[in-house]
Amino acid sequence: MKTEKEILCEFVGLVFQSENTDSKDVYSNINLMKGSLTSVRMAANDALEICSYMSKSEQERLNSKMLEAGLPSLFSLQHKAFKEFLKISNRGSIRNEKEFYLVSSLSENSILNKEHQNTAYSLLESYELPRT
């Protein structure tokens, strides 16, 4: 069974069409596996954001590639991110950098409706204010 890190690395590689082993390719599985799980999660959140801008047919093609590679479906990864956002939203605050990047990523794509986007912007603003 693949670890969370392996799954996310393969997903990021598929989204960024990066399967070569060039040492300069930051999105290659080899380079991603060298990073921390937190950095891989951040890259996966970025990849999810990119996916939200894809057409439905592109998303379905990516979903098929993911299933062929033994990965969870794109839709389940998007749903997982949305569920995590709802937890943060219900709590009313962002606790750490990982949550900040998740909310930031989701706030800029079509996964959230207008009401959730407004909530995301409020959460981001509240998190950033004490830091400035």
C-alpha cells in the first residue's frame, strides 16, 4: 500500500506532467520524495487548485490516469480538501501554515461557492493580521 506522501507525489507529478527524473525538475517524484510531508501536501494543494481550472474533460482524463496508477480519484482528493476546509471554517480560525495554504488554495478556485469563498477570505485575513 502506498503512503500518503507517495500518493501525493504521484498526483502532483501527473498534474504537472512531470514523470522524468531530471534533477532540476522540482515536481519530479524523486525530488518531491526528498521533501517533507508538509511540503508535499502544499504542492498537492497547489495541484488541486490547478485542477479546478481544468475543463471537465481534462479533469476526467486526469482522473482516469490517477485510477490507472492506483491513486485515489481526483474527485476524492478534492472532496478531502473541501472537508478539511469545512473543519477549519466551522472552527472559525486557521491554526497553522498548512491550513493557511489549504484555505488560500481553495479560496482561489471553483471548488468553493461564493459564501465559502467569503468565509475563506475572512479566515485568511484573520490569520494574516497578527503576522503583519
